[in-house]
Amino acid sequence: MRPSFVRVTALLGALVVGATTLSAQSLREQTRELRTTAPTHIISVNPFLPLFGYFQGEYEQRVAPQASIAVSGSHTRFEHLYTSVDVKLRLYPQERALEKFGISAGLGYGRVQRRELISCDPIDPTSCNDVNAAVSAPTFAVEAQYQWLLGARRYTAVAIGGGAKRFYLSDERAIGISRVTPTLRLTIGYAF
């Protein structure tokens, strides 16, 4: 009777160890599968700017393990109203494109709208005439950012960053306009 009890116990022990090993392998394979199917595209926007009548959004696509190409657009106000569209090359030093620290350089085209005073009567200040004047020019931008891919399947992208953008305006067209402006980025998006 004892030998059969030992055999049954050994058999049950082998089954438990085998099932545990198979479960661990399948869990490991599932985790590995999630990592190998990393997103290759992100569409993101700043969710707060529309509350104030402005916009910032971006589409980014991985082109190599350490690089991506992005197309971005923004319509924001600093001192004046700035509208621009840019194409950026973004490098990820950790070779995990679309994730973690990235630096980018971009070329684009922008428009600056400002208010200009045309004439004022010194006696009657209500007679001042002002018009909106707009100038357009090519732009160059640099930016540093950090981007997280959140969730088990990493579908949610959150990015924060900042940099600077230069508007290439002539001296006579740039009167009263800052040719170099700061850029800030806080976007939430969908990774696929």
C-alpha cells in the first residue's frame, strides 16, 4: 500500500510541477508577445488647448528602432497668434522609437498674426484704428521630449516636452514679432 501512495504522490507532484512550468512559459510568452508587437504609429493632441480656442496635435511613425518621423500642427497664442505645420525627425537614444526620451529637429511653415495700430488721434483715443496683420515664413524647430506608452497593450501615449522655434522673417517684416518662440508639448494620444 505504501508504494502506491508514493507513486500517486510522485505523479501528482510531477503534474503540479509540469502545469506550473507550462503556465509560467505561456505567461512569459504572452508577455514577450506584447513587447514584440510594439506600436509603430501615434496620433496625439493636447487635450487642454481646445478649451481656450487653440490646438496642438501630432502624427508620429516609427521608421527605425531609434528614429521616427512626425507631422505636427499648432495654433497657439503667446504674445501674438502663431499657426504652424512642421515635419520632424525624432531620435530616441535608447533605441526604443516612440518611447522614452527623444530629441527632434523640424522644418515647417508658420504664420504670425499680430495687431497693429494704424493711427490714433491724440485728442480722441477712441479714434484709434487697428488692423490684424499677418506674416508667413519658413520655420526651424528643436525639441526634447519624454513619451510614455501606458497600459498592458501600450495603446495610450503621453508626452511632455519643450524646445524652441525660429521664424525666418526679414527685419522689416519682423517688426514687433519675436522670431524665436518657446514650444511646449503636453499631448495624450492613441498608439497603434
